[in-house]
Amino acid sequence: MKILALSGSNADGSYNLALLKFIAKHFADKYDFEVASVKGLPLFKEGVDAPAAILDLGKKIEEADMVLIASPEQQHSVTSALKSALEWLSSAVHPFSGKPVVVVSTSPFAQGAARSQLRLKTILLSPGFGAQVFNGDEFMMGLAPKQFDENGNLVDEGTIKFLNHFFDEIDSWYAQITK
């Protein structure tokens, strides 16, 4: 299965990007990952043709079997960088139509960006998307600075065990929706 792992952060040293890189490495023998980011994408502007960077991201989404979005939290919602990218992708092009999408998140705070996951799932159900959003267990990892070692690996075995369980659920869900 080809998975586009999209970081919704434009921050330097993003924990959500680090999480996606760990997931891609941890499951490298099971899935074909491409890691991408909204960092550097132009701000959405209504009535303007989508720039090449947005069209390229849309093509990557279309070519993927599934999209895994890591959504940091800003002001109890998704980041403005992610929201802007999603506005382009739901108006200029529509690569999420019928696309299986899974959301994960991490945060320096204990809640693990839980509110951003809820907001993102709502956005993905809005007109212009048509995504199939995974709503099983949720992966929200709090206290991100303590979760990674110097090599970008997760250090807590319980977290890794739950991540494995989480992806087993995703596999079952994906098999059901793609019958």
C-alpha cells in the first residue's frame, strides 16, 4: 500500500514531521511511504489558479492509496498552514474524493493535539473533499519532546505497541472500504 504521510506543520523541528518519519521507518517493510509537508506552500487565495506546488501535492494525494495526516494543534484547531493547503486542495483540485485518510498527532502538551484531530476530521467531511476518514482508535501522543530519542525514534514501548495496534485497525478498515 502506498501512503502519503503529510505533515500539517510548517515549524522548524516539527514533532509531527518527526512522528511521520518514525512511522515511515517503523513500518517500512509493510507500506510504501512518501513523506511530505505543507511547509512552504503558498497561502490560499480564492479565485486564483492553484500554484504548481499545490498541483504537485494534489497529484501525490491522487497517486497514494491512503493519506496519513499528522495534524499539530494551533489555537484549538489545525494549523493555518494545513488549513490553507486544504482550502487549495478542496477548491482548485479535488484529490481527496474517495481517498482513505487517517489522522495522527503529537504535541508538546499532554492532550497530544486532540482538538486538531477533531477539527481536521470535520474539515475533511466538508464539501469539496469527499474523503473516507478513519474513525477508529485515535493516535494522539502528548509530551512530544520526551517521546523521541536523538535519532528520532520513539522511546516508550507502550506507545510503539499502541501504534502497532493502531495500524492493525487501519489495515482492517482499509480492507473493508476497498472490497
